[in-house]
Amino acid sequence: MPSYNAMELMICCAARTLEDRRTLAVGTGVPCAAAMLAQRIHAPNLTIVFESGSVAPQLLTMPISVGDSRTLYHAAMATSMCDIMEFSQRGLIDYTFLGGAQIDVYGNLNSTQIGSDHARPRVRLPGSGGANDLASFCRRILVVTNHDKRRFVERVDFLTTPGYLTGPGAREAAGLPRDTGPYRVITDLAVMGYHPQTKRMQLLTLHPDVTMQRVRDHTGFAIDAVADVGQTPAPTEDELRLLREEVDPLRYLIGR
Amino acid sequence: MIELSRGLGELFSDPSPDAARLAIAEKSRSLTDKLTTVSDAVSRFVRDGDYLAIGGFGLNRIPTAIVHEILRQGRQNLRFAGHTSTHDFQILVAGNGMGNGRLLAAVDVAYIIGLEMRGLSPHGRRVVESGEIALTEWTNYTLALRFKAAAMGIPFLPARSLLGTDTFTRSAARSIECPFTGEKLALVPALYPDVAAIHVHEADRHGNARFRGMSVADLELARAAKRLIITCERLVPEEEMRRDPTRTTIPYFLVDAVCEVPFGSYPGNMPGEYFSDEVHIRAWLEAENTQETYRDWLRRTIYGTRDFADYLQLCGGLPRLQELRRQDLMLDRGR
């Protein structure tokens, strides 16, 4: 069994959730690495788009910015932000990867502020960026983040980006496209999905050597679990080799 | 059409298309020579209290020299479109909380303060958390859509995002029931900036402009703004633009000033020309840690430099730019 670190496992888990012949709107960092890895293993026909306007690049190296030259490497088209967002609103983009400072049991995300006063927040964060749009439009929302109590909270301080909002039926009632919503949350401890009826986050698999209790201790809300919680498969030798040699040779992410 | 709800955020600009038509009634439509210096363009076309928008995405294809000059000339009480705004916001917000008055008074936020993976701007946080800038929230798409509505000369456009969130509550959007389908939609008001600045690869003296790479929201912005400053890597003859009109995406009659600024997106990235200078950006973020170190940094880089060429020299000059060009062209295959 090859040895690996938590970041490598997260990237592999994220890559495995991406089916071939689908489309994916990504940002920089882990999502980008996951997409590049998926393309090299099981999803050679996975199409990547960046919200800045790059369509179907064949990424050679990881971009630093969602709009830098590297996002355009061997791309099929360079277009506009409206075009990418409207492909998504039209229903052509299947997945998006998002993050945030806080996430709640319904997968709602906060990337705007910590504290409740909008005029004078305790910590001001960047805001939605394209997250609110992509989470409204894309069919499956994926979140990759570290697992701790400050992040997994009962109630987000500011609901920047829609998950299932207040629960079943709430997205549809708000006017969001019907066939969209949170799908997976991948952390350094576990992989979670959402209960089909209650829309609450639930544990699917625990990473090797992680207990259910440890996940509960690091989650700020009561987290449910499926009846048969399995173990996340460890990264394979193939996954690790491609990740280390081709996706992130400078150990930009996996060296963290 | 039935209005269902409205955001509590303040609308910082007038969405009226007739007011926006009036503002450009006397704008020159002729093929005149608009070539000028950065300092002159900012003196003439950026005024205190203006609503300002900056092209590009993050640190990519941004008109850095114009943003420096707005800070250098000490403009006050600007309203600003914080659309994918990283280094441009970082420079502008240095005009707040540093004893030089208040450069930014109000910001429409889609993305500010952050520099993507590089972290948050400490000074940007200090200023915004103090509450001295009025903020209304949007998203990258809905703010781009506001430019698109303005570019079309209409007062609003509908979208299916924003809905159900606090981002909507703190925006100045409204939600309605669609008269055709009965669905809920968000309506976003047109945004007609008083002035915009966009950096491109090539332009002629009249303002015809073209660039490579993603257009982000710049084609919409160029058409939405009442005044437009173009900075370009290279000034080219008019015949060169007319040889291949399919590549012109900003026509001359939108443009008020043209400035030739080689390496004008530095320390940002320019597609096909040079990559972002991550070392410089790291040093900039570091300098922001205390007000004293930041004051020294700004004195050295902006207030103490004569112009953009002087700044480039300070940042390592031609050898550094040559290295960044190699990075952008991936001569080492990105390794």
C-alpha cells in the first residue's frame, strides 16, 4: 500500500466523483487538480470550462488564477463570462466545484463575511464571485474543504451561495432550476452526500483510519449517516503517480 | 409582471437608458486621434464621484497604469464595480484609510479583497471591515449581466441565480413572477459606468481595439460605459486594424482615450505576452501588514514613480519581464 497524505486523498476522491463525457466548471486549486487527474484516469472526455471564458482547455499545468493564460492552454474556445454562465443557465454544465468559509447541513455556503453585521463584519471575505451563479445553474454541486467545526456550522453567517436552502422543495420554491443542487462534500475525513428526501448532509464513506466519532466531533451540526457507511478506498498507485508526476509536479497543492 | 421581493442593497448608479443616452449624446463619433498619456487620460476622463469599472479578470489583462494614476491623482468618492476585482481593487482601496481621504465611497461587490489562491488583502480587509465603504452584493454573472443590459440600452435583464440567498437580500435586485411561465426570476438593473478602463493587446489611434484570450465581461463593459479609456500593449496603424476587421471587438466610437502602455497589465498576466509576477504580488501583500510598511511600499511603487515605465524599472525591468514572458509561453512546459 503506497503512502499518501490527506490532500492527495481528497484530490483522488474528488476526481473519482467526475464521470466521463460530462462538463465541469472549475476554479483553481483542488478542483482543477481533480479534473486534470480524472481526465488522465477514467474521464478523458471530461470537458472543463472556466468562468472567465475558457472552454475545453487541455491543461498542461495548474493555473493560479481562474482567468490566467494557463486556463486557456489548448482550449477549444476563448469566450466571455456571460457565455460560460449562460451555458450553465441553459443546462449544459453538469458539475461545479465550490468552497467557502462555512457550509451548513443543507450545503449552503458562505464566502461573504464572518459575523452578522453586513456593514461592519468581523471578517470580510471576497463575496460570491461566480459561486452563487454556478451553484444555481449546474446540475451537481461538489464541495472540497477541510473538515472542522468552524466550517461545518449549524447556520452560515451569510448565505452567499445556495445549497438546498431550508430543505426539501426550497430551491424550486425560490425559482432555481429544478434539476440542480448539492451532490458531494469531500473533506480530509470523509465523503458526504445528501439524503434524497430530507436533503440533509449525510456520511457516505469514512477515510481510512477515521472514525464516525471523529467526524461528529469535527462537525458543528448533527450529521446523519447512510445505513452502510463504507471506507473510502485509498489512492491507487496509478492515481498517486499521475497526481505527483503530471498534475502537481511542483507539489503546489500536495505539498501543503 | 408581479414583483415578489426586492433586495435591501443600495443602487449606486442610475439604470435609466434615456439618462445614459443623454450622457453620450455629444460624445465624438469621428475618427479623431485619441492617443494620449495615462496621466492626461485620467485627468480628463476620471472625475471625483464617478462610477468606475475596470476590465479584465483578477490579475489578468488589467489596465494597471490607469489604476495607479487614479490613486496618484487622488480621486475621491468613486463608486466602483467590484467585478472579479483583485489587484485593481487592492490598488484603489489604498486610497482609503491611509490619510489621503476616501478614494472609494461605494462598491458593487461580486468579488473583492481576495487575490484568489494568494489570499486576502490585509489593507482591503481593514478598510472594508471599518464600514467606510457602502457595499451592495452581486455575483460575477449578475454584475456582468448588468453591463450587458447597459450595453443593450435597456434598464434590466432577468437571471435565474441570486434567488433564495442573502446575496439577493443585500443586492439591489428584485424578484418577479415571469409573465410567460409563472417562474420566479431575479431582475438586475443595467449598470452604466461613468468611466471604464480596459487593457488590450492592440489598438489604433482612433480607438479600434482587439485582444487575445477570454473577453470576460469587457465587450459588454466597453458598450455600457459612458467614457472609455483603452490602454494597449502595442499601438498599430489604422490599416492594420482594417486589414482584419473580424478581430476588432471594440470599435473606435466607444473610445475616448488611447494610451500605449507596454507590459501594461503587469504585475498581472497578459495572454500570450507575460505571466503574472507572483513574487511581486507576494511582496505587495506582505507590505500591507502594517500601515507603516504599506505607506513606504506605496511611496516607493506608486507615489514615488513618475510613470508606469518607471514602475516597471523598479520591479526588475526588462530581465524580469523577459522571465515572465518565458513563463507565459511555457518554454519550460510549465515546470
